[in-house]
Amino acid sequence: MPADNLPEERKLRPEILPHAFVVMPFGIKEGFDGMIINFNAIYQDLIKPALVSAGFEPFRADEETTTGDILTDMFQELLLADLVIADLSIDNANVFYELGIRHAFKKRGIVHIQSGRAYMPFDIFNVRTIPYHTTEEGVPDPEFLEKDIQSIARVTRDTWATGVDAIHSPVFNLLTGLDEPDQKSLRTPLATGFWREYNEWKQRVTISRRQKRIGDILLLTEEISNPMIKEEAVGAAGKALADMGRHELALVQYRKGLEVNGANLEFRRQEAFHLNRLGRVDEAIVKLEDLLEDFPADSEAIAYLGRIYKETWTDSWNWVSDPKKRLKTAYESYHWLIKAFDTYVKGYRIDLNLFYPGVNAVTLGSILIHLADLFDDAEDPDPDIVSIRETLPELRGALEFALETLAEDDQVDYWTLVSLAELRVLTTDKATKVTRAYRKSLIASRRNQFYLESSLGQLEMLKSLDIRPKFVQAGVDAINDEILRLSREEPEESKEERAEETIKQVFLFEGYAVDPSGSKRNLFPSDKEDDVRKAISNVLDKYNGDSNDLAFTAGLSCGTELIFAELCAERGIRVEAHLPLPDAAYVRDFVSPGGQKWVERFYKVRNHPLVDEKYQLEHLGKSKKGDDPFERNNRWALYSSLIMGIDKVRLIAFWNGKSTPDDDRDTRLVKYMVDLMRDTGGIVEQINPEKLLNLQDAPKITPKMIKASSEKKPVLKPEKKKPAEKVPEKNPTSASKPKTPQKKKETEGKTEKKS
């Protein structure tokens, strides 16, 4: 079914809904006054539709299909579900026990419903309970069913929409000093069924992270179906993307995490951090100030704010090439330097175990004193600088003592050791002590290039201001020696990954397969391959495609995808082909229909040294229930192409811009990829086969045949306005007609009929 005709609720990407756990009896039970209630019918016909209508993913314990400990899995649902809805129609011990657990551990996200009760038990009689109607047979009453569904849906929506400080539990209402347990403390590894999806996800993402496969991480995280573990998954994905330097993608992940849990403190910090790294400084400051208004003593947020002030100061002078003028310019903006120093000191004093703000405060304070000695008025010095000059020795001594103590621990981490090394640069009297301190920290770096480059950046700042040059150079040399050593030992695949930093652009391709019989829509007749090849080549020429680029495809089917891969390989462009099926099945379904020559071309391309094929089952596992594996493959290819950012990607789509109810899978998938690209905010280069191939005598391809498109929706021209279908019929003797007018006329008649 084409995208234009999909059901309204069908989304381009998997949608994660808040999770509602239903607590109720099972089967047919006797209620009050001899009435019976069919709870299975109540769930299927009333509760479940109401929750779906309210935008929830409903779940009842008997719907669990995977093996695991039912009791522990049930506990995890009670403690971690976004919402629990409890049917209190009868005095069922299990229901009231489970409700008590929810009341005791979670202050919000609870809804009570019942049918046929004249009163509620004393302990919860004052808690609002939503009634519903049943017949004598104990099933939902058809006369009231729609109203009951709407009533339960409205209450669940309203309950979910209340703020994070709302209280729905009578326990938390009575005990005003009771704090809700941290989410992580409510998790038990014994709930193997509950955590199975997350454990499988974590294994795959760990591998993808080591291989720096952005597409795998994005797709696997998007597919987490249980929103209760979505928060954990998003956090891990965001950190992985940040470690790869993809701050724009990390920001998207953390914002998705905030949609799941707006109160997640780490997500709020990271949102501000990555906004700053993307140059959106004002937004970052506002986010951090809002966070600190809620949590004034959050030392990490304060440290992030200090970093922003520090970068504001460095940006004011690091562009000056003349050394003397650079020092003077750095001094002239020292108000930002003081702001950064004060902020870092505040963060360090709140948490003395957080050394990052402490070391930065000492470094910036030392720089300020150095600049003041050069430029400040000795007779009338700035009082703020005088205060920092007096504060600095005490701060430096306390920090150095703490770091030296921790450095003796066998489990000490890199950042503690490198913080001590940075202090040595500013305080020691021998350069050899600096070298030793950095070499010791390098052992704990675990060969992490990001760590080394971050530490090198701090030293380069000191070097550019000519502060203790002898000692700074000792640290620079130690780190550069380690980086050089790692580059020599680096395996070839890692060198290729680092080379990707120089890639100038990325091509993504999607198009039709060849149609030798003309049985489909005749969008790529086999005798028009030269024209198709030339059109694709023209687009690559437009962007000067060469060995400095990357290319991705969502397959290597007979037709445009194989042609694109061949053209890229000829130009020295590395190609990554994503295949939805294993080799044999893929060749059978997507290559063999074109004939034996296409099969030979497939294996030739697949074995080319510049072409790397990735198999969906191997990297991602099976697709989720209800998810089309071929659409999933398109998302995978698109996400993988984001390795340099969406602004570097160009989707080349061999597509006529149309979508009809009788589209085959081939046509539908091209349309789906175009929709994905536009939804992601990328640029589409469209090659329209109808304009390209319906011309007479195969004229030379012109740039007008290649249409750059970034509109949200293609403009479809009415069929009656197509002169190509009508002119030959009205004027069969025209000088411009083809050599075989009868054959041409018959072909056009078929086209009209099919349209």
C-alpha cells in the first residue's frame, strides 16, 4: 500500500507510546448482589480501546508471550509503568495487593475504575473511581459502551497530563515528607522477561558503538517498543553519538528522552551541553539557568555553565594571529574570564569530588593573574582580580592534595590523573614532573582518542597565551607521542573510520528496478539503461562526486541501485549497501528477475573492494511485529548516511513523483525513502523516469531532466494535461512522429488505460 493511502495512524517511523499496565481479575468472576463480570471482555472491549484512544500502549499480565518469572515481571510493570489502571469491581486480593504496591512506591500515574459497587473499601473510599456499565451477562453494556470508553480515556489522558509533582497516591498524600524512590532503585535483574528486549538492544548497540555505526544505533534505539526502558536506551544512544562527535544527533536523542521523562536531570544537562557545542549558546544558557532554578545545587550544570562562559572568553581572542595583540585582546575581555572562574569555583565547592570545575577554576585563575601582571594597573588593580589572586593559592592547594590522594588508588580514572597533570603544568618547577604526570594518565586513557584530544585542547589554550611554555610543551609532547603511537598501531578499519572526518559529502540512492517485460509500470525498460546510467552520472557530476565522498543504498537490486553502485565504484566512491535479506534470498527476489546478466553484475559489485554490504538480520536482528522489513531497511540506510550530518547528504531518487493505490513494492519504497528524507530535513535530487525515458530517439540528457526537489509534497499534474499522450493520436501524420506510429499509439493507449 503506498504511503499516501496508508491508514491515518501509520507513521513514517515507529512510534513509542506511554505504557499503561492494567491490574484486574481474569476470566468470569462473581461480583456483588450475585452479578457476574466477564473481565476478559471488559479488558478487550472497554479498557483496551479506551487506553488506545487516550494514546497509551495497554498491557495486561496475561499478554506476556516471552518466558520469564511472571511475578517479578509483574512487579516491574507495577513500579515502572507510566500509568496503572486498576479495576476494583470486586474484592480481589491480588488486585488490591498490586494496587497497594503502586500506591506505596509511585506518587502519580494511577487510575481506579469499577462496575456495580455501591461503596468502596474504607482505605480508598475517598479516591476518585470511574464507573462503567455492564449487562446481566457481565460484558460491557452496548448502550453505554462509547460513553464509558470516552470517560476512561479522558481520565487517563488527564492523569497522564498532570505535572511531575502531581500526587495520585493516597500514601504520598498522607505522608507529605515521603520521597519517591529513584527509578533505577526499582529495577530488578530477576525480571528477565521484562528486561530481555533491553539486554538484546544493549548488546547490539555496544557492538555498533565500537564500530562507530551511527545508523545501527539510531534505528535500534528508535525500535525500543517498551517505553519503560526507552529512557535508559536513549541515554546510552545519546552518549554513544556524543563520543562520535555527532552533537546534532545526540541532541535529538536527549530531547526524545525528555519527551519520555521531562524530569530526567541528566537529559536536561546534556541538552544544554550539546546546544552549546552546536553554537547555540543563548539557548544553552537559558536551559541551564532553568535547570539551576529547579536544582540550585547541581554542580554539573554549574560546571557546564562555566564552560560556556569560558568558551565565550576564548572566542573573543583565539582568532588573533599576532601573539602580543592576542594577549592584549584576551585581557580586554577578562570580565568573561572572571565570570567563568566564579562559576567553576561555585560548582567545585558544591561537590568537592567533582574535579572538573576545580581544575578549570585553577587554570582560568592562573591565566587571569598572568594577564593582569602584564596589563592591569599596578597602582589601582581591579578588586575582582585582587580577590582571585588571594583565593587561588588556597584553591590550588586543596585541589592538589585531593588529587594526589586519589591518584594512589589502583582504580583511579583518566580524568582524575589528567587533572593532576594539568595542575603540575601550572605549579611544578621541573618539566619532567609534567611529563611523568601525563604519561601516568595516558595509561588510564584506554587509548581513547577523544580523551587525548580534549586534554590537548586545554594545553593549546595555555600555549597560545604563552603561559609557562616550557611546562606546557612537556605536556603537549607527551600527549602527541601517545597519539602518534596509537596511529601506528591502529588497525586499517580504524584508520578508515578516522578518514571519514575528511568526507565532503554523502550520496544516498533509491530507485526502480529494471522492468524487462514492461509488466509493471514500464518506468525502467531494459533497453533504456544507457539513458538511466547517464542521468545518474549527471547528478554525481553536478556535485563533483569523487573518492572524497561516501555513498549508501538500501539495496543492490537489478536496475538503478546496481547502476548507481557501479558508477560510484568507477569514481572511487566507497559504497555501503544495506540488504534486507541474506544473499541467496535477496538475489532470488530482487536480482534474478532481471536476468542472468544482472546476477553476474550483482556479484561483481558486491565483491568490489569499494563496496561493503551490510545485512539487516546480522546487524539489527529481526524486525518488530508489524514493521515492514523493507521500510526498516530504508530507515537504516538513511540513518547510516547521517555520519556527516543531514546537511551533507543528497538523496538521489529515480522516481516519477507519483503514488497510486496499485503501486508495487518497488515504487512504494522509493516514495517512502523520499518521504523519510524530506521529514528528516534533507535534500532530494529527483530523476523523473517519465520525462527521461518517454522521449523519442533517446536525445542527449540535459540538466532540466534532473529535478532538485526539497518540497514536502510533489506536485502531481493532471493526466489530461500531458501532451505526450494526446498529440500522436490527434496528428498521426506529424513530422515529429516516431518511425512506427502504430506501435507508439498502442503503447500510449495502454498507458492511458493504466493511468
